[in-house]
Amino acid sequence: MSASTSHHYTTTGLDSRKIGIWTFIGSECMLFITLISTYLIYKGRSLVGPFPHEVWKDPSTGHVFHSILNIPVTSFSTFVLLMSSLAMVLALAAVENRSVPKRTLGDKILGSSKLWIFVTALLGTVFLSCQAYEFTSFVHEGLTIHTNLFGSSFFTLTGFHGAHVTVGVLWLLSLLVIDFKRGLNESDVLHVDIMALYWHFVDVVWIAIFTLVYLIK
Amino acid sequence: MDKVTHQGADVAHAQGEQHAHPTWSTYWKVAVILTAITAVEVWVYYTPFQHSRLFNPSLIVMSAIKFAIVVGFYMHLKYDHKLFRALFVGPLIVAACTCLALLAVFGHLRH
């Protein structure tokens, strides 16, 4: 029996590491819903702009601030994160089916865990780049974490999510290094599965944030 | 042969799998559905429908569908052991109820 499947059974017959990741994801649900709740409670209660969806004129300077959220860029980054989840499941499937013979070029592409882990990490990095661009443009337009309630709750919520994506990308890169060094095989399926669960969780959190923060007015 | 079967069962057991995971084609179909729903979400944002009273509920429904699809198919919860489902859905229900309670306390659910 491989090292990854030995000595980890619980009285339920399930692997303790998989129970652990689901418990962790459950607790993360609570963390993110708390942050989302805070954002929703403070929504529309900022005394000064810039605002997410409304134009605001500063009475002291007369400067007009347009609605600050950039929906096209965020829609693109949402699409990127959704596609990264697809790449992640393909990476997991590739590791699970490592021993299945690949006859055609399509089979070889679909069966390459290195390729799909790399694509997942790349798409995660593109998402983070979009977020960095968004944060930078907000600061240039006058919205910081100190500006108003919207800024405080927005940067905290999306910043926490971005930190989770960053951890995920680093985790993916470490898996990629292992795959290049010795190759991931059937005994590593659980490790990749746990990584995939974390990555998909980060994706579903963004699905909620995209709707509640960016689209709903 | 017995050993191979036993090892395979161990691996599946260790992961708590009840059924086989979806196929590659299922994953691609799920990705197309997720992309289509996201496209509809963004499209309605730019249409006069954004002024409708149904705008926010429809976005929440579409988001919930995407959430359920990713959790069910990509996270394999549809195929996994019921304990994993309980570990995820339980805290999610508690958290969602807390969110609704907070919104009610701060007057966001009054119309």
C-alpha cells in the first residue's frame, strides 16, 4: 500500500485528510459569508464616494467620480477562474488515469497532468493580475481601504479572496515541481484531489462575490 | 490480481468515493454551461432588465446554479460520501442563516 493511503483511515472508513479538507472548506464558508455579510450590511451606507455603481460629485472640490467597478475586466477574470477550474479537474483526471494507455494526440494532451496543472496555475496568475490591475486603478481613482465603508469592506473581502488564490497558485506550482521531478502517479491522487477541492472552493466563492459585489446594484 | 483489486478499493475507499467521477466530456459540458450562465449574467447587467424588480433575484438564482454545478460536478460532491456533503452543506446553511439574520437586523430585508 502506498504511503498516501496508509495510516489515515478514521472510524468512518474515510481518509482523515479528505475529512480534514472538507471540514476546512466548511469553516472557510463561514469566514467568507461573514465577509460578504459585512460588505452587504455596509452597502449604500458610505458617506463619501467613490461608489460602486453610482456617480458622485465631491461637494468640496467639485470633482466628479464615476461608478468605480469595472464590469468588463471582472467578467473576464471570472471567466478565467471558471476555466481554471476546468483545467484543475482535467489535471486530476490525468493523474487518476495515469496508467491508461494514450494512443492519440488528444489522449496525450488530456492525459498530461503537467500541462493542466500549469494551465491552472497560469489562469490563477492571470486572475491575480486582473485583481492587481483593478486594485491599482481604484487607488488611482481615489478609492482606498480608508476612503469609505465601501472601500474598507470591498478591499477586505476581495483581498482575502485574492490571498486564497495566491496560496492556491503556490500550492499548484509545488505540485508541478513534484510532477516534473518524479511524476505524479495513482498514489498521489488524493493529494491532487485535496488541492482541486481547495481550488474549486476558491472558484465558488468568487462566483458568489461576482454576483453580490459586482453585478447586484 | 486480488492484491490489485484490494489496492484499488483502498484508494477509492481512502477518498470516500461512492461512484466513479464524471468523464472528460462531462467536465467540458459543465464548463460550457458555466460560461453561458456567466455570459447571461453580464448581458442582463447591460440591458433595461437591470431596472426590473426581478433583476437581483434572477442574478442570485443564476449564481446559485453555478455554485451548485461547480460543487456537484467539479468538487464531486454529487458523487462523494454523504459525510462530505454534510461537512460542506451544514456550515453553509449555518452561515447563510447568519447572513440573512444580520441583513434583517440591519434593516436590509425591509421593503
